[in-house]
Amino acid sequence: MLKILLLGKYGQLGWECHRALSCLGEVKALDFPEIDLKQPENLCVLIRSWKPDVVVNATAYTEVDRAETETEFAFAINRDAPGILAEEARRIGCGLIHFSTDYVFDGTKGADYVESDIPNPVNVYGHSKLAGERAIQQVGGVYLILRTSWVYSLRRPSFVTKVLEWARKQHTLRIVSDQVSNPTWSRMLAEITAQLIAKGANDLVPWMREYSGLYHLAGWGTASRFEWAQSILAWDPRREEQVIKEILPAESQEFPAPAQRPLYSALSCDLFMDTFGLRLPDWEEALKLALDFA
């Protein structure tokens, strides 16, 4: 039976991972305050004592705007902790699965990013996540880094829940139309992570070693935030509660924020599909399902 250490069980992805991974073996799922990623010695003791077959790191500092002033905190969680996890995983000979972000790119390519494209973050959050990727790669060992994008949940605050809330309070919505990426339902991301582990479950670490590397894994297809919001409102299962009369496109510059966002940060997931024979559903299909389950 596999021993899986899951970090971040209360997050929108971690909560779904806890459900999805439970059928694969024994899952030890932790989050703050049970484990503090700013205390590296605790991570070392945990991994050395429990000796998991794989560590799934679903933790992250994701407050994009606050990261501009909470830089040290963001790097502690997004860079230092993954590096320590990689070191300890290598020390005991287990695998590591870590999630990263499309925000490692500057959004100026004008086409879907592939794994070989050179990152160039435009905000502190993106820099911290890229530093986490590189910390893992520098350690080496057995790892899968999965870059994803625009992750949402219906049980935690997300873009989807915000749009639904706004539509029940405002007659007009202005949503940016110049930011484009891949909306990704956290449940689908968790389930495909479980499928990935299941593929190598009989001999997990050697299997992961064969495929160690960085992959893009996000909802299939792209959308602007404006298009995404239109779909959210159209498929809202409680449309009768909406008071919204119109939704209008806007440009990012109309909404000044502490952190710059990349404009076109969509990810090509072809490498993951070609390597593992798996892919996430079209983002629209996933969104319909997510709203049906809301």
C-alpha cells in the first residue's frame, strides 16, 4: 500500500487531493498549524520519520497582490519549502509532486507556452514560484513539477465564486478581456494527479524517476476572464438569483493593482498528454460540472 504525504489539505487543491488520493493508499494530510512550512526542521522530521513513497505538495502562497509587500513570506513558502521537500525526498528515496503556475511567464509570447519556453515573471508571486521550481530541479531526485493555471474551487473563494456573488449584487459587471489562460477546476486537477500516481503505483519511485521533469497541466483550451465570466453566468444553476443586467469587457489597465498580471499566459499541455496519455477536460465541460455540483 502506498504511503502518501499530502501538504496543504485545507487549500482548494489540497482538499480535493485528499479525497482523490485516499483510494490509492494511506494518506497523511497536513496543513497549518499542524505543519509550518516556515519551519524547515519540522518538514525534515516529518518526512524522515514517516517515510512516504511520495510527497504531494499542494501548498503555496497565492496572494498575488500581497506578495509584492510580503516578499519574504512568499519566498519562504514558494521557494524555500519546495527546496527542502526535494532534499528530504531525495534523502529517503521518495518521489515529490509539486504544483507551479502559469505566472512564471510574462504573457508576451502571444501563443500557448510550452515547457521549453524561457520564464520571465512580472510579479513577486511568479518569481517566488519559479524559484521553487528551480530549487527542486537543482536538488534533482525523483520529482514531477506540474505547472497549472487559473485554479478555481466552488468550496473556497475563487474567481468563479466571486463572479457568482457579484452577479447577485450588481447590475453591471466589468471583467478584463485581455487576460487569457486555462481555467482549471481543482477537483479535476486533483483527480488527474491521482490517476498519474496510480499509473506507477506498483513501483512508484522507479516509474516517477523515468518521467521526472516539468510538465504543463491545466484545463484544456483557453479563455479570457471575460469569456470565463460569461460562461459562469450562463451556467449558473441558480440564475434566477442574479440581478445582473449586463457584463462588459474591460482592459487590465482599468483596474490598477499592486501586482502586474501576464496577459496571455495559456499553457500547452501536449507534452503531458503525449507522455502520460492523460489530459484534463475542456475548461467549459469542467466548469459546467463544477457548477452542477455547487
